[in-house]
Amino acid sequence: MKDGQLITLIRRAQQKDQKAQTHLINLFWVDVFSFVMKKVKNEIDADEITVNVFSKVLNKLDLYDPNFQFKTWVLTIAQNTVIDFWRRKNRENEDAVNSFDEIRDQFARSPEELLISEEEQKQILAVIATLDLNYQEIIRLRFFEEKSIKEIAEELNLTVSNTKVRIMRAKKVLSALLKTDEYED
């Protein structure tokens, strides 16, 4: 496709012409998918990322500067989306490692430590019962049902980022309550 024709197609796509948007996606799908596939080496992930890339392309089409190659602009978005994918994967792996460490520590406790832990757990449960219901639910899902952040996000219809923030806030509130004089008495 010639540059003039591509610019015309992009302008039509910017005006939310669905045929133009579909044609634009079809023109660059193979290039983007191939690029992503080289980076992630998994067809399912590559397909998902490619869909995400074109969603971003269509949402940000108004930001495209015709002084630059459109393919380069699209592949830059693809590169950034792949980077986000690997960051997310690394965070999920870190969560899994942290969960494993907690389990390992649990088995390393002596009977005396376990007895003390049971008493502490009763006190902690009493404090949790005083929390806001949203915090109670997050704590229950994460620490008592031991669900992953992704599972919690799906169950509560939240994003993974929002779920992480809520867990962090719930832990902060719980920690502050556990440090009060009421708990220590």
C-alpha cells in the first residue's frame, strides 16, 4: 500500500470507520504478531498481546504523527506492550515465590511457636472482624483462602493493580490496629 493510501486509511480509522480500522489491523497483524512471537515464544500469549496492541493502536490513533512510519509507531506500541507483559509475569512469579517462602517458614516452626501462633491468630481474627467489610474480604481471600492476586481480582471484578493496592491498604490498616494498645493488653 502506498503512503498516501495508508494516510487516507488511517484518517478514516481515526474517524471510527470500522471497515478502515479492520483493514488497518489486517494490514499490520502479521508484522505485529511475528514481532511479539519472537519476544514471548508462546503463541497464546503472542495472540493475546497482539490483540492488546491493536486495541491500544486504535485507542491512540489520534496521537499518530504522519511524519513517522506507521509500522514503526505500531511496533513501538507492541514493544512497550511486551515489556508490560514481562513485568506483569515477573510480579506474578515474585508473588508465587513469596507464597512458597511463607509455606516453608510455617513448616519450620516448633510446637511452641505453633501454639503461640494459634493464640495470636485468635487475637488477629478479632481485630480483622472490626475492619471494613472490603478489607475483611480481601484479607480472607488472600491470607486465609490463599488465593492468588489474579484469582482475587477475577472474583472481585477488579484489575490486578487495584487488587494489589487493596491488599496493601488492608495490610496497613490491620498492621496499625495490631500495634495499638488494645491489642497488646
